[in-house]
Amino acid sequence: MTIPPISGISGAAAAAQTSAAPAAGGIAGDFGDSIASALEAVSEAEFNANALAEDVAMGGETSVQQLMVAMTKASLSVDMLVQVRNRAVEAYQEIMRMQI
């Protein structure tokens, strides 16, 4: 069984080198936007859980099951956010340990 050679790699590499500078700024912006939207989602989940807790405490129409689901979602969101932060700090520390 023969495997055909890959063609056109040099053309793709040249195109990637010419567009690398503009793309780097876009990637950083996309990453920042992703982090900001993730933080907003965690904050929204916490606010939602707090609002449901107040409604249950005041005898509103929210059931205890709905409250527990919202609190669990908020808790898992915060846990994931903490893990992402820990990984980012570890990556930063690893980069700082690199010898130049």
C-alpha cells in the first residue's frame, strides 16, 4: 500500500507567514473576548441562583429543585473558572522558568 505525497505545503506555509502578524492581534482579541464572556456567564449563573434563593426564602413560586439546579450550575461554573485560572497561572509560571 502506497501513501501519496502531500502537495502544496510550501504554498500554505508562505501564506501563513504573510498573514501571521495581523492574525496574532485577532487571536489575542478573541481569547480576551472568550474570557470576558466566560466571566459574564459565571456571574450571571451566580446572580440567577441568588435570585432564586431569595424567591424561595420569600415563599415565591420557585421550587427547591429549581433552586438546587441553579446553585449546582453556579457552583460548577465557579469551580471550572478556578481551574482555568490555576492552569493559566501554571502556564505563566512555566514560561517564566524558561531559560533564554
